[in-house]
Amino acid sequence: MTLKEALAQIRKTLASKHLEEANLEAELLLRHAANLSIDKLYLQYNRELTDKESHLLYDMIKHRLQGEPVAYILGYKEFFGLTLDVNHSVLIPRPETEMLVEKAIEFVRQQNVRLIADIGTGCGAIAISLAKHLPECKIYAVDISKDALEVAKVNRKKHGVDDRVHILHGNLLEPIPEPVDLIIANLPYVKNEDWEQLPGMIKANEPKTALAGGADGLDMITELLAAAQDKLRPNGTIMLEIGYDQGGALLDLAYTYFPEATTEIFTDLAELDRVVSITTKESDVPTVSA
């Protein structure tokens, strides 16, 4: 079977299972099996698959049809222009989280920000993306999962930011050794009832602790905000990814814990709530030395 024939067959097989990105996934699986870049795939369109490539491809397709996400099958995911290792210990980075990174980079470049804490770092997607674009910043990457942090360490080394991304194990803000200018987080925000309605392949493969956020989806976000005062420098900022309908609730939470803060809700291209930014006033947080 040629690469061209294999691609057509994989697309047809995946599409028959109503997979939304069947064409893209077919290409990714074939390229991985044949160890080819996108350009070389089409340059070698008419060559035959080797037996080794065919067996690997068959095995990957079998796993995909059983519901395993392509990123876990391949062992990596593209995020913000970076290729990041992933496995079942970490949440697969989502394209929508790139907006959180974009807003953070924009903010840092406008302000005198040097210390950042990424809470719930997972595979390190946010922390490493920030480190690549903000070479002047020191970043703490925190997660409660030791297995997730092992993946983050691999990605940190792969992208050459070992000296600026400091990986810490612990719950939320507890491990941070000093107040920071920016706390950024993509914490679990899916409501428990919405979690139950997610596709079975997500529930079966991705860690629930990285997605489900309690009855209203805001358990961990509330816990973070309640503890943030002692971990923020004066005029510090908190930036969070949130659910499409949680903007109003976040405005209330921000007022509860930081009544003098300036809070903004940013919507995505579909005009859905996506990112909240809470910039504190000096009266909201304890004064720390420079």
C-alpha cells in the first residue's frame, strides 16, 4: 500500500467513527508511522509503506478507534508553536489556552514583571511558552502531581529553559518561595455535572483532577484566590482561564478577595468568556521588599 492509499483509507476509517478531525488525525498518524515531515509525506506520496510502518500504523489506528486521543498515541502535542511531550499523567494542552498565554505575554511586556508563577502546570505548556517568549522572567511551575512534573521536566529540558523555569511540587500556591508579579493558571473549571456529560473518550483517558472543578467548577480557583494575597507583590496580577459562562462568577470572587482590584474578562473569537485578569491594588496585598 502506498502512502497516498494509506492516507485515504485512514481518513475513511476515522470519518466512519464521526471523528471531527479525521483528516488531520489521519495525516498525523501516517506521518508518525512513516517518520516523515508534512513536506516529505507528499513528496513520497507514491512509495510503499514498509512492514514495520504498516504494523505501527495499524496499532495506532486501533488505539484511536478505541477512543485514545491522538496526542497520547503520538506522545506529543503542538502548543503555541512548541512540540510538548504528553502522556496520561497530564491534560492535553488545548488551543483555547493559547489565548491565556497571549494575554500574559502582552501584559508582561507592558509592565515591570520579572517573577511569574504557573499553577497547575501539567506538562509545562504555559510556563515553557512564557519562558521562550519572555527571557527576562523567572517562572515557578507548580503542580500537585509528581508524575505530571516529570513530564514538565522533560519539556523544560527539550526547549532549553531549565535555568528559568523552576519546577515545584505541591498544592496550588504553597510551594512558591516568594511573592510574584503574576500568577497564571489553567485550573480545573468544568462543573461536575458537565464532566459527567463529556465524551467517554475524554473521561477514560484524561485525568479528572485536571478538568473537574466541583459543583460550580470554581473550587480550585476560589482556593487559589483565597490564598493569593500572601503570594502576590503589590499591584500584582492573577490571570486565569475560565469556562464560557463563568465571567460573572469570577467578577464576584475577585471582589470578595480583592475589593480594590481591577478585573477584566476577555472573550474568545466566539465571544465566550475565556480569560480573567485581576490586577490588585497595594491595599489588597501585604507590602514586600523589592
